[in-house]
Amino acid sequence: METELNKVAISPLTSAPLGRRQGDRALKTFGPINPSTFLIITLLLLLTLAGAIIVSVSLGATHIPLRAILSALLHRQPLTETQHTILFAIRLPRILASSIVGAALAVSGLMFQGLFRNPMADPYIIGASGGAALGACIGIVFLSQFTVYGFSATALLAFIGAVLTMMVVYALARSRGRTGGVTLLLAGFAVGTMLTNSTYLFELFDPNSSSGIRIVAAWLHGTIGVPEWKQLTATTCLFALAMVAAFPLMRRLNTLALGDDYAHQLGIRIEATRIAIILVGSLLTAIAVSLGGLISFAGLIIPHVARLIFGPNNVRLLAITAIGGALFLVIADTLARTVLAPSELPVGILMVFLGGPFFIYLLRKGKREYAL
Amino acid sequence: MTPLLQFFNVGFHYDERQVLSNVSFTVHAGTCVALVGANGSGKTTLLRMASGALAASSGVVSLEGQTPSKMPHRLRSRLVALVPQQLDIPFDFTVQQIVAQGRTPYLGLLRGPSQTDHLAVERALDLTDTADLRHRIFNELSGGERQRVKIALGLAQEAKLLLLDEPTQNLDIGRQTELLILFDRLRDEGITILASIHDIHLIPGSFSEAHILNPDQSMTSGMPADILTSENLSKAFRFTPGRFPSTFHQALAQEAQ
């Protein structure tokens, strides 16, 4: 049996017109990057981060020459006692904290963007910021002298607040064993906004009056404090744990890009995968929040830029966004504490000025892509 | 001929609304079967039940003797692949990256793709003539290219049964013909196809069997040339037989000869 149509001469499939080929997009993504080039780029980025940390250590209200730091590193000549104190008790903890904050925000941004299949999602998207803000506010206003294992009450409560909120939001968005992406976003928005605004009440009843409010405001704008080494070690361990857990989820994120239905037919347990992604993403957000308050845009921009350069493969993006996020925040925080030295700009404010225009630029450029 | 997929008195309802009732038919291994019916007649629902995405409300769906919606996920995904009407990808994944996702059922959480997986992807690209498109971004492809890539994604899954939901939709006549040639090739590879199709004139040449889903939820089954008559179609699609578009007449008349 042959239809008339089958007899019609048609061009072989291979010679079908290919239309636009490797146009402007190819320039943007540099075409496919092979594994060894990718490894080299990753290592270079890691070296750049190490370099940025060393330079950042020397900068600040008291300048410590790079040469002195390097010769101390090589055990040639020890630093003076003041230099040693500034370096190890203040600058290094803060710089390491900012690199962890940057990496954690960028990776959780990557995970939430992949989960919601929306490149405009950020780590605070499902309400983490609200819970963290409320927790931190209670810590600042009522428990300012209290510390547990190097964690200030503020850091600890912010961490707990972020995790609890995301659990509540998730429970609210879940019905009949399924969790809709849009429902999750909207529930996150509602709960987050309620909690953020409830901090106003605490400010009213603040026994320390104005000073507490100022600290709360600085915290809400995002300021990386100087953590104790104990806190830094504990947070670093948590961060490492989250990264190890994130790695196998990256391939799952690639599959989820095809949509829930398709991922399901490929044998993926959607709900379990979703919970795992939310858990790890939340842990990372909480880590960042406990060290630096609410820093906008970092978690949104870093994965976005990484995706523009390296393509959307999440397995690769994990390493790139972690290192890129750390590098970006180390630079931003160094600027924040040096441009107006000896007074300081909250790094969150700096990020808003850098990130806001960039976000709008992306929005204008790719309107098509960001429909929810 | 061995039955690969069987529906026994299958019914389905979304909440209150009954979509399908008493559907029974068999798809034998190595055949190419068409599903015909008006919009909303339940073709997509039927395909989704066959793929295990939906469970039948009543009756039995059997895929090699097992119920698709209750089979272990991975086992099922190696047996059946559903190529959906729409595939929206939020990021700029390339064709190769998309097609490689078809190997997901064969990968572990930590184990990356092996040589076998790469070969399966290459084969899927070759069969669908999409190897030239591998570095193009999926979202920037034309409708016909996209359709072929979606089928390549299904093929990379190495399933025995390929379910296609309106594969010829929005394609021009040239791209539709390309697709029919591809179906022939897949059949030669031993792949079984169950496709819902609105373009009636394409069915007789490439499909060995057709099932019409009627508005009264009855079914008309048989050889395409026998059942795709203007009388049956006017019943299924609720139109006046005299106003049947002339091209359909010609294609069908040719078929009858």
C-alpha cells in the first residue's frame, strides 16, 4: 500500500534546510566546551579565588603588605602580633565566611532555578528569607549575648528559621502527594512576606531600642560578620555535606528540565527528588543566611551567568557556580569594607546596586524565556 | 504476533467527567497503530495510561502482562516511551543533551553514561536524521526538527513501544512525509508504534491498524482503508458527510483501489 504522498519526490531528510545555524547563540556559549578545557577553566577559576582571598586579606583599614603575608606563608618571616591578630581573628574568618556565603547562595540558586524550571528563581524564593529574618530578629533583640558552639543566637535562629519556613511552605504546597511548582512559589511568597514583616513588631518592643533596630536593618540588608573559628568550621562542614549531597542531584535537575511528566516516564521519582533538592537547597540557603544575613541577587546572577557561558548542564554548573559565587562575594565584600573605609557598606547593598541593573538587563534581553 | 499492549474494558474519568469507557484493543509487537478521534475524545489519556503516567479507573491495561502504572519505574521506562505533543525546555539545552536524557533509566545516581549509552544516543540521532542538529539549541529548532528530536529522545530510551501524541501536528506536508518515512524505518527496526493522529490522509500508507474513538465512547477498529470511510469519520468528528474536504476524499479513494 502506498499513498500518493509517498510517491511525491521529497528531499532526503539529511538535506533538509537547517535554518539558523550556530548563530548568535554559538558566540554566547562558545560552542561545546570539551571536558579537559572545562577542567582547566575550573582550576583557573579556583586559582583566581585563592588569589582573590590573599589580596583581600591584605586590604582594609590597616594595610598589611602582600609581601609580608606571602613571606609569612612561606615561613620566612612571621607577621607582627597586631598583623597576626587582624589577619586571623578578623579578616580571614570574614573572607572565608564570604566565600562560603557566595558559594552556598550560588549553588542553592542553581538548584532552585532548576527545580522551578525558571532562570529567575533565587534561593529565597520559597520563603527562606522570611523565616531567617524573623529568627535573626529574635536573636538580635532578645538574645544578643547568647552563643552556642561559636554560633551567635542570631546566626543559629536565622538558620533554624530558614529551614523551618521552607518545611512549612513545602507542607502547605503539597496536596494529594504532589507539589505544584507554582503553588510552592506562591505559598513561599505569602509565608515569607508575612514573616519578614512580622519582624517590625519586634523592633517596636526592642528593649535596646535604636541600636537593636540598626543591627536588624544591617542584617536584613546583608552584612557578613566576623564569625568565630568554631562557627566557621561547623558551617564549612555543613557546606561540604550539602555539596556532596548536591552532586548526584545535578543529573536529576537536567532530567527535570524536560518537565515532571517526562522525568516521571524516564523512571525518576519526582516527589522524592523534589524533596531532596529542596532539602539541600534550603540547607545551603540557611548556611548563607546564618553567616551573612539576606544578600540579594548573588544566588540569582551567578548561576545565570555561568549558564550563559558554560551551557545549561547542571553537572558542570555545580563546580562553576560554587567557585564563581565564592569569588564574586569575596570581591564584593572586599569592596564593601574598603571603598568607604573606615566605615562599611553592607555587602547586600552593594549587591543590589550591582545585581539590580543586571537583572533588569537580563529581563529585557530575554523576555521570551522567563514566562512562568 | 505477540500482544505487546492490551486494553481490556478500560475506563477513565477525571473527577466526575467520564473520558473513556469500555476501551478494548490490542497492539501487537512490530505493528504501527493509529488512534483517531475528535479533540477531547481521550486519545492523549489513552496514551498516558499506556505509558503508566495515569492509572485506569476501571478495566485492565497490560504491557507485556504487567500494569504500566504499577510497574517498577525503571523497568517500565525501558519498555515504553511516550513522545508528548509539547516539550517545553526552560534552558538552552542542545539537541544532544536532550536526547542523552533518554538514557536516564539506565543510569544510576552516581554512575555517568557509559559507552553503551553513548552508542544508544548516536543511534537515536542517526535513525531520526538529527545528528547534524546535535549542537543546536532545542528551543531554536523548527517544528519538524523538534518533532524528530522528540522522537530521538524516545528512541534513546530503547523502549519496545513508542507512543506518539499527535506527531504530525503543525507540520507542513513535506515534514509530515519525512515523519512517515521515519515511521517505516522504525518499524523495520522492530519498534512498535501507537500514535494519535489528526491528519487522516497520512494513516493508510504507514499504519496497519486504526482505532477510531467515537463521541459516544464506542470504538471502531480495523484496517485503515476499511474503517476510515467518510461515514465513520463523520460520526467520529460530528460533521456532515457531504462537506468532507476534497483532499481526504482523494487520498482515501486512492487507498481503496
